[in-house]
Amino acid sequence: MRWRRNALPAVLAAALSVLPPGRRNGCTHGGPTAVTEDSLSGAGGTAPAPDRPEPPSTSRPGEQGAHTAAGRPDTGSDRGEPRQRLRAWAELLRVSALFSVPGDALAGAAAVGRRPGRGTALAIGASLCLYEAGMALNDWADRDEDAVDRPHRPIPSGRISPAAALGAAGVLTAAGLALAARAGRPALTVATGLAATVWAYDLHLKHTKAGPAAMAAARSLDLLLGATATATGVRAPGGTSSPDNVAAAAHRGLPACLPALPAALVLGAHTYGVTAVSRHETQGGSTGTPLAVLATTTAVAAAVLRESWGRAPDRPATTRAKADTGPVARRLDAGPLGKVTDPVRLLAITLTGAYLRTAGPPLLHAALNPSPPLTQRAVGGGIRAMIPLQAALAARAGAPVTALAVMGLVPLARSLARKVSLT
């Protein structure tokens, strides 16, 4: 009996030593192995909501495999690192807001009465580069503030270094100016002013009373960039550039984009309001600002539908191709205000309604409850509303095809906004 009492503990100890470390005593041990994996939402199904950024990782690079169970190969660390880096850059550059940029140049082209062409494409490329340069520079300049208010952002969380963000801003600015130079000297002049405004805003003006005005000027210049690049990109009837026509376009220079000035001011007014609301998105607490911006939004919609801006889109000086306007395109200035039988005017009214529907309700909610989440939602709604506003401006200028093309960006922007936050 004594031998049996001494041998039983020894046998149990030997049996336990054979079991894996995570299964002794019928339960799991050892960190992440105790969590049931979910291939759709991550460990334990605790992935953040699609419109919320992921929390920063608390481990240093190279430590990801240190917490895995013994004997299990770490197959996801090598493949996950490039994907995480790509997501960090997407958050830094706010790629979900990119679709609000091409409509500036397209609306500018419509405002000067021309179909989009090579110059318009170059202006879109330059605008995208300068926009992303501003995003990278914005986070670089706000890295200390974001470390307190938004530590999940790529720079304070350590996923992107400040030097990399600043370098990306410089490279993107140079690329934008190079693309604008390909569209001609007038376009390069406007792009240089746009780049200077972006850098001045991010480095100094953002935290001053002139911040919203600087951002509004940047959006207005972006629309004028598309108008200038399109208007000065004159081609001969045979499809090749004519030296005489190019010289004449260069001689006209910036005055060629003057017809687009009313549309640029309308877009700038909307941008001013969105920027004013964004100044309260981290702390909230402002009721008067969303209400004032809601009134501005209504005024912007009324300006789009106003009967005359002093220029008819189909004046003889305008060389819009018939393929763009079609037989239904008439002068939007003609006729009484209540006449809405014109299909182009109906389109402009519909797109203006979409603009109000996108920007208005979030602003009203933020005014009723000025909390940071609702204020951020109002900012996101204002950014998304730029697309229907650009489309309405194009329709207002008598370019329904361009307007519908701009509205085609809405589903793409909405899909990407579910993955990467707009703010």
C-alpha cells in the first residue's frame, strides 16, 4: 500500500508532463491562445467598427510572434506587416476623401464651357497630389496635439514616423507642381498658389482665425486650376496642338478661368463652413457653429439654383462640344424661376437636393447635441457633400454628362469611407 501511495503521484506527474502546456487542468493558459480566433473580425471578434480606426499596437516590431503558443508557427506576421503599413498610410492620407477632389477640376472645366481634356486630366492629377500632400503635412504638424486627442492616428501611434510623413508631403507637392506644369504656365501659376496656401494652412494658419478662409481659398483655387488647365489647353481642329493656339492661350493666361470664379466662390463658401465645424471635432461643445454652417449650406444651394450669374453657358464665346451638352442643353438663365421642364435644370435641382440631404442632417444633429462624435459626423457629411455640390455646379453650367460622371464617384467614396475614416 505504501508503494502504491508513493507511485500514484509519480504516475500523475508523468502524465501531466506529456500534455501541451495550454491544456493542463482542462483549461487554456498562455495569453492569446486563450482567445478563440475569428477569421472575419479578428481575435475574439473584437475588431473595430469599419468607420473607426484600429487601436495602436502595444508591442514593438518583432514581438508579434513572442506571445504565440509553443510549437505553433507564426504564419501571419510576415504577411500582415505590409498590409498594416499600407493601412497606416491610407489613414494618414485619408484616401477615403480623395473622391471629393476630381470634381473640382471637372466643375471648373464645365464652368469655362469646355469638355474635359488632357489639361483637365493633368489638373486632376495635380490636385490629388497636392491634396494628399496637405493631408500628410497636416498630421505632421499636429503630431503633438494628436498624441493627446487622437493617439490612434498613424504618427502618434508610431506606425509612421514624422520624417516619413514630412518627406511624403514634400514629394507629393513636387509631383503636383510637375503635373500642373505639363498643363501650361497659367496652370502652374494657379497650382503654385494652391500649394503655398496648403502649406501655410497646415504650418501656421490652421490654428488662427484665418484658418477656414485659407482652406476655402485652397478649394476655390483647386477649381480654378481645373478651369485654367482646361481653357488654356487649346488644340487645333485636327487634334494636334497648334503653336498659334497655344501661344494665344498662354497670352490669355489666368483671365481664361475668370468665368469659373462664381463656382469657385460657391465651393469655397461650403469649404469654409466645413472647416469651421472641424475646429470643434475633438472637443465638441459648439452649437452656434453648426447652425451657422447649416444656414450657409442653404445659401450655397440657393446660389447654385440662382437664375443668373451674369453669364450664359452657351454664349458664342463658349466652345462646348454638342456631344457634352446634347440637344436638351439650353440656357439655364432663360425662363422664369418656376420653369423646371428643362431636363438639365431638373438635373441641377436634383443634385442640389442631394447636396442638402448629405450636408444638412448631420449639421442639425451636431447643433442639437454638440458632442465630438456627432461633430465629426457633421464634418464627414460636409466632405461627402462636396461631390453632389460639384456635380450640381457642372449641371448648372450646362454639362449634364460631366455632372453625372462626378456623381458616379459617390458610391466609391461611400465604400472606402467604411474602411478609412474621413476625419
